Amino acid sequence: MFRPVTKKTPFATTMALLELIFHASIRNIRKSSGNAVLGLVMNIIQSLVMVGVMIVMFNLLGMRGSAVRGDFTLYIMSGVFNFATHSKSLMAVSKSDGPTSAMMQHSPMNTIVAICSSALSALYLQTLSAFCILFFYHTLMNRITIYDPVGVFGMFLLAWASGIGVGMIFKAATPWQPEAFGIVTTLYARANMIFSGKMFLGNSLSERMLYMYSWNPLFHCIDQTRGYMFENYSPRNSSLEYPLVMTFVLIVIGLMAENFTKKHASLSWGARR
């Protein structure tokens, strides 16, 4: 009430916003586990379990011949890391603090900061997990060579960004019908286990099968990642432009929907549920 009002320069305002996002990201990272190291270790274990399950499935089903020529484990990791990053960013953004959250009672806080901090915390954990797993695999098990590391990391970031776009759509829609859209969000995340294309190469798909996967931006991200990762693979059935355009469109629609939802938000929405 008696706080003096001072005019800030655009640079000072931007720096204050970035600082707020930074502290909110730390809060999100520590929310699941009070120990930051333990949280990272648990995330690494989850990724390792997914890689191990995929390797066992490929061996049991006799699908190793369908993999690209090169390091088989690295081929599995290229799909698992992008899939996990997309899924974690989607779930983090869709479950971030909304306009009726208690955190929004603090004046500098808003839903955009909540979305950015949730997305950055997911990226931080997934990036550290991927680098740790690759480092130990490279030093302890098998020396790896990545054809274009910059391109691989760029597609990793695109998979993360596409998860943000989808998550923002679900986040804006969930307050209107939490039960229904909560189920839809979970179904989409589970469907990506199959339709992400992490189990096979895009070039191996027939035209009829391609229609089942080409709608998914994550499928294009994973297939393009393998093109950058392995020198002897050139993706023909996926593109870089599609996930870029889809991500931009989804984020823009998500921002508009989130703004509309914020204007109509009310604490009494869930009173009868």
C-alpha cells in the first residue's frame, strides 16, 4: 500500500522478469524432490529404464535389423531422449500454476512466468540427464561419434518446444473441464509411446503407415535427429519445417487461449466438483 512507485527502464523490467523466472524454475525443480541431486538422479534412472526397456523389446521382437547402421544404443537414445523431453515439458506446462493458484496472489507472478519456469525446469533436468547418460556411456562402455552435434541438440530443443505448444493448449482447456481434459492429456502422452516413431526409422514406413505418424511433430523431430546423428541416414519421410511451423502455431494458439481462460477464471469453478 505504501510501497513507492518507481519507473523502470525496459532493460530493468526484462531483467526483473528473467530473475523471477529463474527463481520460479528453481522452485519447480525442487518441488518434486527437496534434494536437487536426488531429483536429477531419479530423472536419469527413468531415462535409463526407458532405454533398457527399448533395448529388451528390440531384442525380443527381433527388430534390431530395422535400426540404422551404427551404434544401436545411441539409436535408441536418440528416440528416448526426445520423447522424454517432449512428454516432460508437455506435462510440466499443462500442470503449471493457473490464474486461480495461490502463487498468483503475489503481484510479480503471472501465468506466463509459471509456464516459462515449468518448461525451463523440465529442459534443465532432461538436458542434464541426457548429457550424464551419454558421458558415462561414452567413457565406460562404447566410444560414440555424433555426425552433427549442433543439429542433434537443435532437434532436442525443438522436441521440447513442441511439448510446450501442446501443453499450453491442454493447460488453457483444462480449467473449463478438468476431468475430461486431464484424461485427454494423459491419453496424448501415452499415445506418443507409439506414434512418436522412436521405435523405427521414418524411411522404413510405407505410404499408408506414414499417414498415421506424419501428423505428429515429435515423429519429425526424432527422425530428423537420427539424420543429424548418423552419417549414413538421410530422412526422406520427415521434415524440419513441419515441427517448426506446428510449434509456432500451437504456442500462439495456446497464448491466446490462456489469455481468454485467465479473463474468465474463478475460484468457484471447482465448487460443484
